[in-house]
Amino acid sequence: AIVIAGYFGINPPGFVAEVVAFAFGLAAASFFPVIILGIFSKRMNKEGAISGMLSGLIFTAAYIVYFKFINPDMNKPEFWWFGMSPEGIGTLGMLINVAVSLVVSRITPAPPQEIQELVDSLRYPKGAGEASAH
């Protein structure tokens, strides 16, 4: 990871805003849905989370690599899926992550009861209502 980051630091694949857009797109396609679903869905399990993260990350990274490195001549709106540039494809990757996470978590065993209770404690921390009552 350090070698790759160092290489891209010396030879950036685009302007700073473009690289930041790629980073946010990859984060949105991999981490964001799993964090939100992990908090708000008691049914989310590790199989769903891992499958969703991998599918969103692989799709988004492949799209970016294809248009930026493998075939940059096709990096034009007429060739983009749904008119989405490589800088914005993280949105579609995020939706893929959500769909895969939800489907896989529904067809695999539910998380253990103690994990479901942990999720409840994240949503409703002990003593959270007491501070407003005084």
C-alpha cells in the first residue's frame, strides 16, 4: 500500500480534485453502506457486509481503472454507464453495495443475539434520555 501510495504521489493519475473524487467514491462504494446498515439493520451480518463491501469496491475500482488507465480514449460521456464519469461512479458502487449487502444478509444466518443487542446499545445508549430529563 505504501509503494502504491508513493507511486501515485509522484505520478498522480489526475488533478487533486479528481483524485479526491476517486477516494470519496471508493469510500462511498465500500464503507459507507456497511456502516449505516450495520447500525440500522439488525439483520446485517458479516457475510452481507463483506460481500457488499467487496462488490461495491471491485465494481467502482474496475470502472475507474478501465476508463483512466486501460482505455482512456473511451473516457467520454457517450461511453460511460448511465452518463456517470469515473469520478462519480462511487454512487452506483454504493447502490450495488447496499443491494448485495441486503440480499446476502437475508439469505445467510442472522447475526448472534449478543451482536443484535450491541447494535441496539449503539442506537440507544444507556442513560441517553436521563441528561435531557434534568
